[in-house]
Amino acid sequence: MLFSPRFRSFFGAKLFLAGLVSTLFFSAIQSPVRAEEVKIKGADLYLNAELALGDGAARGDATVLMVHGTLAHNAMETMAGLASVLNERGLNTLSINLSLGIDDRKGMYDCAVPHRHRHFDALNEIGSWLEWLQAQGVHDVTLFGHSRGGNQAALYAAERGHALVKNVALLAPATWDADKAAREYEVRHGAPLASMLERAVAQVAAGNGAEFLAGAGLLYCPGSEVTADSFVSYYTPDPRFDTPGILDRIPLPVVVIAGSEDTVVDDLPAKIGTGSEQKQVEFVIVDGADHFFLDLFAEDVADSIEEIIEISK
């Protein structure tokens, strides 16, 4: 059952929820979710993910490879809720945990753990999981990413690519603006970004990138220890951080999904435009959704993913 935002009403919502409870009850009896944790060896660390088979699907059937956002994990509500909806619609999902430099990492990143990870490390890990899916006999993959994970998924599709990836779905993908990044860093960490970045770049140039940058902090973690290499990877001005600017480099059908109430990437609609200039890109705005697309908004996201899969056939 689909429940478009255009038709949400109190009465309609009650009917929908009643039907949903009934559907979930009988689904639990007739076709339990077939999910398992999967672990593989990356370059230096063990990586883990959850593989869940869709209703009526086999292990080698079409799969959505899902990449989470900044310092997050594969069981966060956005990822878990969407995976469940996709499974109900017969699609397999492989929801990965980026290692962020931690062996067999699970859960939100603990800011007390020193940061040694880099933004572009995710591309290698996405590639490792695609190789694993290929070994399982999968032939068709939708590469999906949320927030920063949306940027990383887009970068992988634009710069590396893989024969398995047939289309790309980006949910509230990260945008980037140098002035905004500088303002946000100073507010959160209490120091000018430019001077801290200058120190980090000098430290890397001196061959000391693996050493900690005193007093820097990183992303959502003020006061955390961070290596100069890690700091430089997240804060050096790079147009590739701005997802709308790399869409024309992706040679595959792409759907970009935005929430009308998203205050995290609120410049996404303006940067893409309601009518995207890239012919292979479809842009969808979900009315009422914020950055996380919780609850019934996952149905709208799944609609767009199913549509891009159909276009790719």
C-alpha cells in the first residue's frame, strides 16, 4: 500500500496504520524477514553489513547497497526503516557500516575515539562490498546513499563505477559551500577553520599526517582527537563534496530525493533546480519530509527507488 503525502489526512492515516498493522502481523507469520550479518575483510579492517532478502527474492536478485551518513551506522532509523520497506516490496538490501577506521564497527561513532578516517575511504569500502555482492551471484545493484553517504555513493558512481551498479539513488545528499563550512566549524569547535586547516596542511606536508592535530575536533565531535590526514580530508575545499556538481559525471540513471522541510541540506533544491539539466537525473521533492525521512516518508523514498530501477531495465 502506498501513502502519498498529498493524501495524508487524519482519517486516511488511521486506515493506513490499521492496514499496516494487519499486513505486518500476517507477514510475520507467512514470510519472516531473512536477514543476516555479513563480514568481510577490507584492506586493513573487518567490515560488516546487514543483508536482508526481499519478500519472495533470492540471494542473487536485485539488491540495494545502502550507505549511511556522517558518523552514523546501518541500523539508524532512516536506514533500517527504508530497508524494511524495500524488503516488503521484494528488493534485497545490503546496508553497510563504513568502518571509519574501526575494526568491525557498529553503532554511532564514539567521539571519544580518535579520528583517523578520511572522507574518501568510503569509496574503497563501497567497492569491496560490490565485489562481495558479485561473488554472491548478484547482477543488478542500486547504489543508495543518505546525506554524506549520498555524496560518497555519487562519487563512487562518478569516479570508479562497477559493472553491477545499474542506477543510483541519493537521499538528501550532502552539499558544500566553503563559507558555510567555515562558519559551522567555528561555531561548533570555537576556532577559525582557515587557521586550523593551514596547520593541518603544513603537518601533512612535513610527513606528520598520521599525528594528532592539537585542539582541532572534527565534524560533530568538538574536542575529539583527530589526525592531520583526517582533518585535511574533510575540510580541504573540494568541489567534489558538493553532490549536485558531480551528477553530470554519473553515466547512469540517478534519482535525487529531497525533503521539503530539510534544514541540513536546505540548498539542495536550488542547486539542482526543479527541472534538472542532466537528462539522466530525476529530482524528487517529498512534501513534509525533513532530512531523515522517517515513518511513512520511507514509502515515498521507496517509490522513487522502484521507479529508477524500472527506468534502468
